[in-house]
Amino acid sequence: MAGTTEARSEPRDRRQEGSPERTTVRLFGLTIDDLSMAETIARIDSLISAGGVHQHVAVNVDKVVKAQRDPGLRSIINGSDVVSVDGQPVVWASRLLGRPLPERVTGIDLMERLIAHAAVAGHRLYFLGARDDVLERVVARVRLDHPGAIIAGARNGYWPPESDHLVAAEVASASPDVLFLALPSPAKERFLDRWKGEMGARFVMGVGGSFDVYAGAIPRAPRVLQRFGLEWLYRLIQEPRRMWRRYLVDDLRFLPILLDEWRRTRPGRTVMGRSSRAGRSGGAVGTGSPGRATDRPMRILVVTNLYPSPTSPSFGTFVAARVEAMRRAGAEVDVAANRDDGVHRRTVAKYLRLAGSATSAGFKQAVRRRRYDVVEAHIAFPTGWIAWPVALLHRAPLVLFVHGSDVNDVSVRTKAHRFASRTLFRQAERVVVNSEYMLPGTVRFIGGGGVDRVVIQSPGIDFDLFSGKANEPVGSRSGLLFVGRLTAQKGIDELLAALQLLAERGRRLPLTIIGTGPDRLRLEEIARTSDLSILIDGPRPPEAVAEAMRRCDILVVPSVFREALGLVAIEGMAAGAIVVASRTGGLAETVIEGVTGIQCEPADAASLAEAIERALALVAEPMSRTAFVERARAMARSHDLNLIAAQSLADYRELIEAHA
């Protein structure tokens, strides 16, 4: 469809008779019409009736960012006759800034309404842009949905820049009243601004990718995502290769632009813990450092996709324990987390909900002029992408916590994952890894120049909780204990095979399993039908887990994959259990053979059975066991969460000063 036209029945007078009065607001240096969808349609109709040539521009986050760096684009927007907001975040920003716009006026919805209105009013339509096959479907749908519509012509969007004048002449020959141009920004704004006079249409509008959506070539985001301003995430999932840079890099610049607008338009008022007039001396963190306020505690936002819930009390307990430890140390800590178990099985829904929670927390504090001093992200990837915009909004350091799968698995699945990980890690002011084992993989994403931003720090354990009564008699202990997610990666099958080997040697050992996971039903069937003594207990809160560890002889951690650290082993040491663990990943750093625990080869039932026998021999020697337990407890005490929290806050004070 290089170009098609329909004959025009009669000429129209295009004399400019003056434009109707406008009601506008000023945002980010842009003049935007203060109109609802219905009011926008009415204004456009009055402009067409008034004669002359009138241009419409739709503003979203991307265009706001581009306009800050492109004076030409900004001039075009401010010189347009109708400027509406096509991005929900811009509507939210208008309300935050005290200049609320009535609603979002999306380009696709406005185009559809204008097509319907033109069919009734007799306005001639011209569709310019997109591919020929898409144009054909657009024209076919218009004729089907609006039999009275007059289609003056249509032409694809593929021509060299030197042919702009020829395309404008082709459009003019069709004598349209309304022109829709489907080109990307800022090309469409520039083309319309330069050639609208020559094309002769009374109303011209850039519609970007709306032709593809209208034609059904690209599905539109579900209404629930539209309502929450998350169409960008839907587009990113649809076209990650084409859209990742726009949404994950370029558009994040909107957050500091918003903060600057807040400060610029509200002089003398405190913004997120700082005075817009006082500069750095306004202070934001109760650190006692020079140039900082000392009248309030440090404010931290923790963004995490792992957190305990009533139905999964053991899920992400290490994050919850860290939060409580920082609160005890005097910090104010807010948590943005997924606490609905069902959502974790739906990846897109999980991260959409987490994004909503983090965004809500960030904007609530911004509205209250309470600045976060640090934003933490657990697990680093992809949760860090959700935390990063909040850190930008609050101009706070972003701290990524690497826990294992985020570096070893998720971040390396595809080239896109690797690139997104590198981009994210290089934006963080601090990256925390929980073991030396995790250090090389993390540095790979940051690059050699960023090694100084990486620290090794244990997530920490509640030592007091797990140690309990330090002088509890060893005679009160019995049996083996497994605590963890019930999956093949945790080595549960190897453990059962090892118990079977021991039973064949005359050692029938009772095993308690605490946890849940995809293999639970299968394990329950094994417990019912085998001659092994197995008790499967559901997920339990930390207090119950600690009590179980204090009552067992041996805690078995038979992971077959490379654990980043293995906090459960350290908790077992604190509880006084003899720990038998696979020689893999970060486990080998804390479970030291013959010193703090007994090691076995991963995925080797015979090696595990032999390690359990050595642990049983140690249990049978009270004096040797006591000395062994004390060495293990000393190791566990170095992971005390209260100590770790104090170290984190001290590190954050230095980080905040450097960031400021």
C-alpha cells in the first residue's frame, strides 16, 4: 500500500479563524492541556471547525526524558495545539507536584475515538506510517467498524529522509482533514512540525505504534496493567530486544527529573529529608557525620521477593531477621515484599506485584517528604531492577544483595539476561555477596573497575534464638534433621539413599524433615511405604526450627548444587548440632572438615552415609563432641545478625556520605 486515496466530494475552507481558549498546566518545562478524554475530543473538534492546521502531541515518560535533552523537541511540544498525557506515571507525577491532570489520554484510545467521531462528522482520514500489511488491516477495520468513515488515503512509513517533501505532497493531494502518523518519537513530531502546513490536514497526530495495536498485530496490555501504569512492562516482555534500553535505561532518568521538578517548584519546603534551599547541609541521615542532620535515624527500604507469610513462615526468614536486627540497631526500615504464596508460581505477576509495592512505598515517602537513605534489593537480580527506580527517586545508594541463584542461574540464562545484569550491577553503589565462593561470579558482572564496591558479608543468623540454652544436656538430643526446601537440588534423595545404606548395616536412624516444596507429596508417600523412620513436618516458624535443631544429634545439609552459603548449616552450629554437609559452594567455607562439621561429596549417597557414621561416632564421645560443638558455635557467633546489622549500618553511613 504505497499510497491510496479516495476522491473528495467538495473542497473545505482552511482559513485560520482563531483557536479555542486552552486550560493548561506546566510540567517538566512542557505545556500540557488540562483535559479529560471527552474534553480533548471536544477541543480537537473545535480546532478542526476553526480552520487552520493543528498538531497534537502525546506526552509520556519517554518523551519527558527526551524533551529535557532536546530543545527542538521541547519547542515542538510547547508549540502544539493539543498536548495530552499518554503515560500514567506522568499523571501520578502531576498529582504529586500539586498540578493534577484529570486522567490519562492514551494515543490509541484517542485515535479510536477520533476515527469514530470523524465517521459521524464527515472528516476525511489519512493513515501514514507502519508496514503495508498493517495499513491494510487498519483500513479494513475502519471500514468494518465505521462504514461511514471517509478514508482519504494511506501510505506506509518507509521512505528516505530526502523524500519527505514528496510524501507531504502525496498526502496533500488526498486533501485529508485528519492525519494519523505512525512513526517513532521524535521522528513523528519533527516530520509533522516541518510538513504539516504543506500536507493540508486540519488536524495532525503522531500515534507511534497504535496502528499495530489497532490492526491486531501487537496485543495491548490487559486493562489491569493499564490501570496500574504497567503497560511498559508488558511491552518489555513482548519485545525485550527492542524495548529494554528505553524502559530499563533511558526512562529511569525520569525519576531524578521528577525530583528536580519537585525541588524547583516548591522552594523552601523540605523534600525527602532535605531542604531544597539548604543543599547538602540540610542533611538526610542521622549519622553524626559533618554536614548531616542528626535528628533522625537512618531510613532504609528493603525490596525483596522473599519474605515470610502466614502460610510460608520459613520463606525468606533471613531477610525478615535482618530487617528486625536493623530496627533494633536504630534504623527505620520499610519492607516492600511479596507475601502472597500463590503469586510466586506466576513470575510476571510476582514481579508486577513487587514493583507495585516498591513504587507505592517510594512515592508515599516522597509525598510525605521523607527520604530513604538506602535502598536494599534482595535477591539482586531481577529484584534490583525494581529497587533501582526508587533509589533514583530518593537519590539514595542502591545496595544489591547477592544470594546465589541471582548470579549463578537467572542472570546468565540468555544474552539479554547477562546484559541486564551487567547494567544493573554497575549502577549499584554497593554489592553484598554472602561468601567468597560468590565473589568471582559477581565481579564478572561489575567489571574489574568496580571490585571496590563489592563486600563479603554473611546474611547473618539469630544466634540467640538458635543457641537457646547453651548448657542443654547432650542427652536430650536424638536423631537426624533435615531443614530446607523439598527439591532434588537440596539432596533429599541422596539422604534417603544414605539412610537405606545405613539401615542395611544395622543402623536405623530416625529422620525429621522440616520444609515444603514440589517433592513433598512424593516424600510423604515414601515415608508411608518404606521401612525407614521418617517424619515430615510442614514449614515451621524460626522458633520451631530452632527448637528442632537444638533437639537433634545431627543436622544434614546434603545439597547437590553449589550453595551460596548455607545459612541452615550455621544455624545448626549455633544450636549445638553436629553438621554434616556437602563439600560444595559456600558450604565448604563454614562447614570445615573435622573443625566445625563433617563434609561429604555432593550427590554421593555412600559418601553421605560414611559422613553420618563419623558424626555418630563423634556424638558417642561426649568430651569430643563438646569441644567440637564449641568450635562450631564460635564460627556461628561470627555470623550473629546483630553484629552483621551493626556492620551494615556503619558501612551505610560511609556510603551515604560518598553518595551525597
